[in-house]
Amino acid sequence: AQKVTQAQTEISVVEKEDVTLDCVYETRDTTYYLFWYKQPPSGELVFLIRRNSFDEQNEISGRYSWNFQKSTSSFNFTITASQVVDSAVYFCALSERSFGNEKLTFGTGTRLTIIP
Amino acid sequence: DTAVSQTPKYLVTQMGNDKSIKCEQNLGHDTMYWYKQDSKKFLKIMFSYNNKELIINETVPNRFSPKSPDKAHLNLHINSLELGDSAVYFCASSHLGDRASPLHFGNGTRLTVT
């Protein structure tokens, strides 16, 4: 069975600090995709990034960066120079193939609070 | 321009009632989903439809019945509502088989059963 663990339930940092959200996954698939979604207080789910299992290159998008390490089955997300607007619940997810179909298995989320 | 839209946004009803949530996507995707988010924010898939055909049914009570009249619509009907059904229900869509296709979610429907 697929599993995604986000051990950090809640994190609070002061604005402008850097923060890393951890994600560890388990899968038997050799080909899989990992995702991060953001859920701001308004409630919608916003797609941030996807990464396939063959691409271990780190990715940077503005203040966001992602570190994928297959050796440790981790896909961590770092926000540099955090801002109040980054306050949200962040979900890591794993794309799972079940009988040829796809579904996302989500972690339990990390609630990030940026203190002004 | 809304990609995945679901209605209503809020739904308050009493135990025992029957209610429906509608979902529509204009992304041309062939697969649609219903996810449930409980009070602890845990997200779990309920159903998945591909080209109007049910392909994933995750041990959801029979009181929940999805209906897909066409590829762009996936509605969720719930019979005999129970207190435990209170949650936020998200509709989503994607391309099946394209594992790089991220799910596009609607804004959610907050269901409160009293």
C-alpha cells in the first residue's frame, strides 16, 4: 500500500524566516509521481508542483524549492523568506496506480503559520 | 474561466435528508473524482469516473451515489444523511493515464449535517 507521511503537524515561523516542510513516502511502484498542494484559509486546493520518480533534480520556483531524494524516499518543500500569505495547510501526495487507474494518496498535511 | 466548479459551496441539512452536490469541469479532462476532507483535514478519494464509467470506489457507503451524465460532469448524491457525513467534499479532474497530469480541484462544498 502507498503511504505519505508528513510528520510535522503544525509549524510556526516568523515572517522572512525560511521553513522546510517534510514529506516521506512509501510505494512499491518504480514509476510514480509526487505532488505538493496548498490549502489556504479560504479552503481551495492549489496545485504547486509535481515530480516524477525518474527526475531527482531539485526545482526552484521563486521563493519555493523542492528537494526530491529517492534514497530516503523524501520530497521536502522549502519556502525562503516566508510571507504571511504563505500561511496555509500544505499537502504532499503520491500518485498511485491501482488496476491501471490513478489516484492520489495524500499526507495528513502540515499547517504552516507565518507570524508577522 | 473556472476550471472545476462545484455547487453549492455550503450545504446545511438535517439528518435523514437526501442532498446532491454538482460538479462540472471545462478542462477537457476525461477523468473526474470526488474526495472527502474530514474535520482533521485528511483527504481521501471516494470515487473516480473515466468517460462516464466508474473506475474507483473506495469503500464508500451505498448512501453515496455518484452520477456522471457526461465527461464534463460528476454529481454526488447522498441519501439518508448522517452526522458523520459532515465534511468538505472536493471534486477534481485530470487526464487518466497521464501520470504527470495534476488533479485540478474545485473549491469544495462544505456539508454540515445537523
